[in-house]
Amino acid sequence: MAVVNENQSSHVKHIEPYTSEFETMVPGGMVKFFRTCVIWQFIRFIVINVKMTIVILKSHH
């Protein structure tokens, strides 16, 4: 019977925190603007509601 090393049996690579591999995406300027702009959020709210209304109306036929 072969002895399997504990490190070799794991297929998941664990990343240590605070290393160069442990980085997250930083949003750019436009992304920050769109996330904080109330006017843009209102426009997206209207667009999403129109799309939902269309889907609901199509389902009633």
C-alpha cells in the first residue's frame, strides 16, 4: 500500500493572506462613479423595472 503525502493529496491550493497572490480587484474611476451616482442608479432602476414588466406581460398571454 502506497503512502500518500498529505500535501499531495489535496487538490485545493490554499493562498496565504497578505501575499502577492492574495489580491482583489480595485474598481476604476468609472465604476466608482456609476456605483455612487444616484441619477445612474435611478436610470438602471427604471430599465430593470421595464424589463420585468415586459417579461410579466409576456407570461400572461
